[in-house]
Amino acid sequence: MTNTQQFNCSITPEVLALGLTGSFLTISALQNKEYDKEFDAYRLEVLKNLKEKYSEHFIQTDPILEGFRQLHTKAGRSNRKYISSPENLIGMLLRTGTIPTINLVVDIYNLVSLETRLALGAHDISKISGNVTLRITNGTEKFLPLGKNGCEVVGSGEYGYVDDSNEIICRLEYRQVEKTKVGLDIKDCFYIIQGNAAISSDYVHSATQRLVGLTKQYCGGKELMLWEPKR
């Protein structure tokens, strides 16, 4: 179990050299719930507008989504098999007209991910072992994907968020894990907002403030920035 005030996340120079950027923060004393009527009405309106904006052509030509594909290529991973989370969300929206609802904390960051095309993730700090390092994998890490019963092998050479027990909590922008998934009982949350070389530090900052604003509006809490690129 990790103490929120002592928790930290760092990035190695090797990952930064790939062009990856973003921000890391915590929000503590959250009040999560399954559903919020006011937020759901707002969410449906945003989804309606995004459906009019996005298309298959948009997915293929958007510089931000292409930036994630370029990161995967640099890491030697197939973009057919490993689709970034924002591209996956947009594809789901186009196919089905909506995206699944999980709980309020998750629904908020998924909405911000759809709006910004950045890869957002959230992790229960009480379930993280020690601190987290965004680094290049060496093939020894444990990885139990979200929604799976068994671990998957992760080879060396890709980037991932790894806690002090050598367990990956987020692989690329592709998949989070069972270990730290956000439930209704979450109080303290570690957030990842990840981008690539196609975006500016101002864009990262704006997306971060969007996430913090919506989360505090509907779930309360107090934010603490851990890392953000210089503006």
C-alpha cells in the first residue's frame, strides 16, 4: 500500500527521447459513485458533438493519433495489435454511437480522453506498490491486463508504467491492469495524461486542467501535480 503524500512517478531519459510527453498527478479524497445524473446529461451532449466531429478519415489523419502510432513503431510494436486508448475510444464511438459507462471517475477521464485524443488512465494509489517509473521494459515485468484472468508476457524494448514490485500498471497507451483498477471505493487516484511529439506543453496543461476541473466538480478531491512538461 502506498502513502499518497509520499507517492511519486518519474520518467527515464530513454522514454523522453522517444518524444513521449504528458503529465502525472494525484487527486486525493475522491467521492466516487456509479452514476451522476447531471454529469451523464453533460456526457451525452459531448458525445453527440464528438460523433459529428470524428470519422474514419479523422482517425487516419489526426496528428495526435498518428503520434501514438509513431511511438509504437519506435518501440517495435504493431499498431494493428496495440491500438492507443484514445484511438480505440474514438473507434468505439463511431461503431456504436457511445462508449461504456464504468463509474464516475472513469467516465470523466474517458470523456476527456475522447475530447483531447490524449491517453488518460487512473490507478488506485492504495493498490500501487511503492512508486511508478515510466521506463523501457526489460522482459521481466509482470502484466495482468484489465479484464483478464492470467498474466501476459511483455517483451523488452517497449515503454510502460512500472511500480516498485516490477508490475506494469499501464502498458504503452494500450492497456491498464486489474491490480490498480478504479472501483467505487477509491479515495486516492494516480492519473496519467499521456501525449506525444505532436502536442505542445500548453495542450498538455489544458487537458490536465480539464480533467482536474471535471473531477473536482463531480467527485471532489484535491489535486497534486507530480510532473508536467515545462511551458
